[in-house]
Amino acid sequence: MSSAGTSHGDIDVSPVRELPRWLRGALITGVFLGLAALELRGALRKRRREPKLVRNVRNLAIAAAAGTVMRFAERPIAFRLAGYVERNQLGLVPKIAGRSATRLFLSILLLDYGLYIWHILMHKVPLLWRFHLVHHIDLDLDASTALRFHFGEMLLSIPWRLAQIRCIGVSPAALSIWQTFLFASILFHHSNVELPVRLERYLSFFIMTPRLHGIHHEADRKNSSSNWSSGFSIWDLLHGTFKWGDDARTIGVPACQSAADVTIERCAVIPFERQRNDWLEG
């Protein structure tokens, strides 16, 4: 058996191919700092309900717990599975595409569609909403909101991600590129950057933008049930959930509109408590 390849039942011990961590880190850090600078230069939502420093510290603290889960729970399993899937040519994409570039493109596209579906489930399934609620109760919306996900939500997402990798046939390279694109995308569309309306309207037909996602974060259930896409906006366009309009009026959910509702302590325990009627519906 050659150590460089796989033949039938042989085990491939060749290294997993993915974007270098330093490159991913540099890209994400650059996007975050660039958006933060643009937010200071021209804010889409002028009114702030909490001091920016207070929110940023809180959001980064919440993000640290979620990031730890992703680093030590999801990442090792997901990339090992992607390597196994690639070596054994498992899943849908290897069966329908021959060229590596086509496989890469289809894998990224289908991963993004899977996240669109998962996002809807996070809102519609009561158990999942308990955890996703922590993301939505932020009283303001900027790039730091993109990082504030409850660690429990990250844990719950792992089986879904593994199922995507296996069913789609995602390679380590495709997973790595998609994760980097996704991270940059969610930083962008959660940001408070004011773009020229004409430019943003054009971009909105391809990717999720700050105005579009602001509508999703409105304290209005009808508006929050739109613009589910996290990367490419084509999924909302295809499913009729795309909604263009003026920027969000009130961010958050109606039942959590005070600073006392969104402290780090409250965000940590909310999923495990008896749930309020978040949308104040009779």
C-alpha cells in the first residue's frame, strides 16, 4: 500500500488540504477591523441604545464561549469527516461533478443552502429558538452582533453540519473556503455600515447586506421571518422570503427591550429558563 493514496480499502494518510489558518485569521481580522472603521465613518442606524464599548465587550465574551465550542468540538470532527468523505468519494457532489472546481463550487453553494434551512429551523423549532434568541436580543446591530451566539447553539449545530458534509460530499478545501466566506459575510451583513442605497440594492441580489439583515433583526415577527440567507441571497429570492425595505426601526425582540434583559448573565441562562412570549402575541 502506498502512503500517498487510497485504493479500495486502504487508508489514506495524506494531509488534509484547507486554507492556512494564518490566511483565514488575517482575512477575518481584516474584514472585522475594516467594517468597524466604516461603521465609525458612516453609520446606517444612527441611534444607539447602549454604549458601543459595553456591547462589544459583552458580545465578544459571548463569542469566546461559542468560539471555544467551534474550535474544540466542531472543527476537529468536521474536518476529519470531510477528509474521509473526500478520500472515499462519498456524497452527492462527487457523483454529479467531475472537475474539482465544479465540485468546490457546488459544495460551497449547497453548504450555504443548508445553512439557510438551518436558520429557519432555529426560528421555527422552540428548542432551537431558545438558544438563537440570545443572538436576536441584542439591542443594537453591528459587526460585533455577528459574533454573539450562545455556545449551546453552536453545539446543536454540529450534527447538522456533519450531516451536510456527509450528504453533500464536502472536501476539507470546500469546507474551509465556505467557512471563511461565511464568517466574512455575517460580519458584513450584521454591520452598521451605510452603503449607497443603489449599490446595496444591486448587491442584495447576490449577497446578504446590512439593510436586508437589519429587517430580519427587527422587533417585528413578520419582518424577522424574511431574509434568512447568511451568504448568498439567492435562497430568499427562490423561496419568496426576500424582503427589501427601509432599514430596521427597532432591533431585537419585543419582550427583551431593556438593558437588564441582555446582560452576559441573562444571555447565558435564557435558553434554560421558562420562556417568555417573546413576540408578545396573545
